[in-house]
Amino acid sequence: MKTALLRLSLLTGLLSAGISVCSAGGTEGATPFDFLFLDSAARPAALGGAYAAVPGGPETLDYNPAGLGLAGSNAAAFNHRSHFQDASQQTAGLMLKPGFTAKAPGGFAFTLNTVSFGDIARTTLSNPSGTGLGDFSIRDWALAAGYGQKIKDDLYLGIGLKYLRETIDNVSGDAAAIDIGVMLGLEQYGLPVKAGAAIQNVGTKVKFQSDREDLPANLKAGLAYNFPGDKAVIALDMNSARRGESTLHAGFELKLLEALKFRLGYNGRNEAANGLTFGAAGACGDFTLEYAYAPYGDLGGSGILGLGFKW
């Protein structure tokens, strides 16, 4: 147990270092690339975004790259989100498990995430209705690559690199960012629990013409409890974003049949409704079909359909 406490100190150290990066500030949409807080796949979306200590497929890179060290197979995934007010999101991911030794396994992942906010009416102070001014669009992109490695026994570290681009009408801004994560498993001590933490979106400022803006840096930390035989998973996360209050995220996944799973969650970032999320997943051989939905009150709803394949 002494060894476990020593390794847990590394996790605590990352949390302490992240506090200075993710000090209080706003998540109200004033920061560029806030789309990075949108869940990038159906499973984490259904679990309310509680994914810091839940290893999965390629989407693991977007939450905690350390989880890639637990990659069990090669995998590819595609997700489409229909968001309210004509916004849409598409993501694609690839996870590769090289032939490392059993003593030090690891995994690579590559993801592409793009969000379109639809057509937005152009307005001016003198023409607030926008009559005759036409529309403009906003498009965000994130291209990421990362690697996770088992360091020793139950300790995993990971790193992710991102290229970000946002285009508003005919003005674009670019940035580069890094994610650093750690995951600690306590299974060998009789506790089927994993703890994970990641510092996300730390990088260069975004330049829009003469203005420079900070990235939406975030500290994500959580716990995940796996029931014996992987019959169910309970996950709990806390997010602390730059210029924003901390938010709570929780998720529950139940394996109803060998090929069918039901998911329920709570997303504390959803202030338009009660924050509840839900979804399901079905498997046929190496293929998986997943769906998640979150209501946003009077704004409408947000649904994600995902298709995965592993080999």
C-alpha cells in the first residue's frame, strides 16, 4: 500500500500544478475554442463527460491521454452530433496498439474534431435586424495526436498535442496546445478503482487580427469504479476551466447483455436544463453502434450517433 501512496502523490502533484493553469475565469463562451468542451463521442457524452479515469477508444485522447496506455486493441471510431440551433459536430479517431512488451504496453491515438455553428445572420449597430446583409458562418477544427504508456504496475502517463483553428466569417485564428495526463489503477490492491487527471488545452494564444486570446485551459480529474466482470461502471469527474466555475460530471454504465449497454449521466456544464444525459450501445462482432442524447430545455436537444470498429 505504501507503493500505491507514493504513486498517488504523482497524481496529486499534477492536480496541484494544474490549479495555477486553470484558475477561476469564464466558460460562458467568451474564450476561443470553447467547442473543446463538447463531448467528442457518444460514450463519454452519455456518461455526462465523466471520462478522466475511464479508458476507452480513440476518444480517450480528448479526455486523458494516459488512458491510451490501457489500449486493448486497435480501434477506429466516427461520431456525428446534431446540436441545437443547426450546429453540428463530426469526429473521427484512430487508436493503434503497437507490439510493445506486456511489461510496458502503450497506445497511440489520432483524432479529428470539427464543429459548424450553421448560418448566422449578419447584423450591425445601424441594421440590427440584418436585412440585406446576408449570413456568415463559424467553423472550428482540432487535429490531435497522442500517446499513453504504462510506466510501472498500475501507473500510466500520457501526452497529447493539438493543432486548433477557428474561422469566423473570413477571419481565422490558429493555436497549438498540449494535454498531459496521468492515470492510477488500484486493482492490484483489491480496489477496482482508477483515478485520473489531465491538464488540457495549455498552449499558445490565439490571434484574431490584432487581438490575442487565451485558450480554454482546463483541469480534469476523476474516479471510476469498475464492478466485477465489467458488469457496470460508475465515474465521477470534476472540471475546473480557465475563467469559469468548477463543474461536476457523473456517469453510470450498465451491461444489460453481453452486446448491449445502457448509460446515464449528469453534465454540470449544461445550464440550460437539468444536465441529465443518457444513451445506449450495441455490439455485433467487432462493430459497435452507440447513441447519446442530452436535452437543453427550450433550446432543443443534442444527439450523438457513433460507429466503432476494433481489430
